[in-house]
Amino acid sequence: MLGNEHGLHARPAARLVGLVNGFDATVTLTDLDTARGPVDAGSLSMVATLNAQQGHRVRVSASGQQASEALAAIEKLAAENFGDAPATGAAPSGSTAGGPSSVSDSPSGTADRSTAGGSGLDVAIGPAVVLGSEVDLSDYVAEDNELERLNQAVETAAEQLRELRDTTPEHGDIFVAHLALLGDRKILEAVEHAISGGSPAPAAWRDVYDELATTFEGLDDAYQRERAQDVRAVRDRVLRILVGATEETPTDGILVVPELDAATAATLDATRIAGIAVRAAGTTGHGVIVARSRGIPLITGIGEVDVQPGATIAFDARTGSFEVEPDEDQVHATIRERQSEREQAVTEANEPAITRDGKTIDVLVNVGVVQDAVDARGADGSGLVRTEVLFGDRRTAPTVDEQVETFRAIAQALKNRPITIRTWDIGGDKPLPFLPQAKEANPFLGERGLRVFRRRPELLRDQLEAIRRVATETPVHVMFPMVTTADEVAWALDELGPRHGLEVGIMVEVPAAALRVATLAKDLDFVSIGTNDLTQYTTAADRTNTAVASLADGLDPAVLQLIDHVVRNAGVRVAVCGDLASNPQAAVLLAALGVTELSAVGPQVPLVKARLRQADLSQVDTAAVLNARDADQVRGLL
């Protein structure tokens, strides 16, 4: 059974392929859980696109002179998780941004800054260095020796990748996977077949790799889908060699690219490149991983915004903004302010957040992996434990004991301060692999959160049992997501059973829940406002749709009016655990509206606490904010 967090993805698959090809044997793999296969275990494209996931049972078959030796070696590699760390339920962090002068206070996640080079900042300004999206094949002239030209190009590419592997050992596995893709016998056979049929080498190479990339993009796992970027990186490396194009080495600016190749990220001069802006969305591509590990500031998902080479551009992770020709003085002022603010905030992170007018606001941390709790500085506990993220890469449901162990680890990391565990929140843009859902025309308006478990209550009951057990050892609260009606609250409380001191709440994410919160909260201890969903439902704007995502602004006065209504009518403690709570300025406004608990992403906790200490809530003009014209006017008032 596979234990890898993302199954046999590119890197562990590359290790397996390299091992298999060292034996005089024919080895095949079959995924017994999906009945896919058998596939050639000596081909990376075949192994990786088998899509064997964590928890799947994989049958390995071998024939040939060294069959038994191959099987023994594979068994040993599998016992070592194919060189991967065991699955822990970790989830990729969100996009981050930065630049030549910045501070790592992105609400979306943190990066490993141990490798010298990049600034690690999240407010950036600099000239745009724009790279094109495709290798130009128009001037290529086919000859009689196309296969020989291809083989020479492949060998040159292999030399380049071996050098990258050896000179960047911290990312060596990525380039080992690229080498395996480059020498994949199934791919090479397809390319050779196309060339023998009359296709020029570049066209044959491009078409086969494009087809493979499309296959990756059709896989279920989001991490696996992003491996299509690796396929395109290998494709373009060989195409550049074939057509004689030189690989650009950008410096002294902010690099703007369609996708970020791991090789590009690994070879950039991190002391000179200001940052990277990636048009494509996605945060777990190998290029993004490499750039973050080197401390190079970046932002993903900027889309098709028009950026001319040399134009001054800036981006700010705190606001999620990307600008062409920004107000440079304002950006630099923001940078200086953020640097000073963070230094002071981190120093005082463990001090309570008491406003100037004497209000104490609890500032907690959102937890998606145990490490979030370990890394949190100054958090008063966790206001949101995302169970669907903790266990979101599993193909089988976690047992009660496994959930207890994970929840206990989070509590211990937070020194047994209170933790609020949200029950399974799936649907919309958050699938749960071990609980497949039928395709829906409008998934955000379909079976989400608590709604799903009225037909699968056994999964919820197991989770509630785990929560009850941990609650006997440490302060634990439980909350139910995507609640709309009083009947849903009654059902959830009935499933929970006797509370025995366990505090219970619901997420307020739906306008209907906000408007009738007094009815819903009658038997509850608290409510927690999920501003991300409340915003998209209020504005009728899908946050994942770039065409309308800008409308889904948490500072829209209509959203703030609903928050105000909840605070005034809930009759219980009101918390906020959406992205708005991670914005220091918005945090002050939320506190002024009467919210007493804010749950932010880890890097923002010290900053939110620091801003609250500086605030006099009595001086915040909440009436003006609630009656503002739009979100931009609200920002101006803040």
C-alpha cells in the first residue's frame, strides 16, 4: 500500500523507474484500487500517469533473468516510501508574493528561507523582465537526419540536467525526474515513430510531450496535475536546443513568466532578481517550490495582465495586488513600514492583543498541517483546524485513533491553548479523495460541508468521537461548516451527543445563516464567520474564476454589513477565521464591529496583534465603513 502523500508522483516514480531500468527484467505495475494497468515500470510517463495515490494497493509483476532481484529491490524502495517523507496530511501553501524590498508577511503561507540568496520579502517593485511562452519553431528546416539531430539534442539536454542535479543537490530529485522524463522509452518510441512518419524532430517532440502534459492535467490529484509543468519544461529544453535558441538568464528585475520552470528557478541569480510573477495559478509546481526555498519572492496567478518589458511593476502579498506602473514612492514607503512593523511585531508576538481602549482580542492561528501550529508565533490557540486539509491527500478515511493523534499533536504544539476543530468541510473547490462526490452543475451551491454528511454520517461520527477524546485532555471547541438552517444545527448537535464541557459552534458562511444567526445560535457557544465563502456568496462571484474574482472582496460593505448583523444578533461569542482576519487593517475593523476572536494564518499573527495594540476601537468610524460606496472606499477609510 502506498504511503506517499501524493502517491507515485514524478519524483518517487523517477526513483522507481531508475531502479527498474538497472535490472535485466520487465516490470509492470497495476493499481488494484482503480484496476488501471498494468503499465511499464521502466517508463516514468507510464508510472506517473498511472495516478496511484496514497493508500492504493499496487501490484508489482516482473519477468526476465533478474526478475526476483528487481522485485526485492522494489520492495525495499517501497518500504522506504520511494524516498519520500511519509504522508502527514500536509497541504500546499497558497501563493506568496514579494520583491526587491519586502517582508515575508504573506497571509498565504511561508517559505523555507534557509538557502542564501533571495530577500524573502513580500512587497516588491522593479522593472519587468518578460519571457515568452513558447519556443519559436518557424525557422527550423528539416533534414534527412532528423532522428540523429533529436538524439544529439536529447543528450545535450541530459548533460544540462545532470549539471543542475549536481550543482543544486537540495533540488536534485526534481532534475532526476526531468532526466527520467527526458529518457522515457515510451516517449522516445512515440517521437521516433512520428519522425519516421515524416514529422520534423521539433514537431514530433512537441506533439508527444503536449499529449503527455494533457494526460497529467487530467489526473485527479491537484499536485499531480501541476506536474504537467515539468513535462513542458523538459519539452522546451529540447526544443530550444533543436532550434538553436539560447536560454535567457534574467537579472535585475521582476521576472514575468507563463509558468515557472524548476531549472529557471534554480539558476536565477537570487541576489539580483527582484522577484517572480507567474501568470499561471498553482502553488505546488516545482519551479514555485524551488524559488521559495531560495527565498526568491513570487506571486502566482496574475493572469494575462499586459506587462511590457522594462515597465515598472509591483506586487504586495498582504493585499494580493499586482500593479503596472505603480506609485513608486508609495510602494517604497510600504516596504519601510512593513520592515519596521514586522521586526517590532515578532519581538512582541507573545504579548496579548489589548487595544488602547482596553479591549482584549484573542488572535489565533489557522492550521492546515501540524507544522502550522509548530511554526505559529504568538498565537492564542487555533481558531480553525482544517480537518479536510489535514487528511485531504488520503485515499482512505483516517481512523479515530489517527485523528486523535493529529489533533493531540496540534494542541501540544500550541502548548494546550484552545483549538477549534472544524468538521469535514468538502465540496465546491475542496474535494475529499476518500469521499467521492458526483459532479454538480454548480458545486459551490451544491453538497458542501455539513450537507454532505447527512448522507454519510458515519464519517462525521468518527471525527466527532476523535474530537471528544481529545477534549478530555486539552481545551477543544468544535464547529460545523456550511450551515444554513436551524434543522441542520439540530441534526449536528444530535450527532455530537452529550457535550461534557465541549464548546460548540457553527461557521457563518452563507448570507441566510448570517441573517438568521439568532435562531441558529440559540443552542451554541459561539459562531465563526468564514469571510471567504460569505464574500463569494454575497457578491455572487466565484473566487476561483479570474474573470470575476475581483468582485469577491471581503471589504465589500455588503459583507461588512452582514458581519455587523451577526455580531449584533448572535447572542454568543463571534469569531472570524477567513482571510479577512489575516489582514491587520481589517482586523482592527472587525474588532471595532465587535468580533472578539480572530484566527489568522501563522505569519500574520504577530502583525495582527501588533496592529490591534496600536488601535483605539472607539475611534473607528464603523458607521462610515458600513455605509461606504464600495470596498475601495472602505480601504481609504481604514
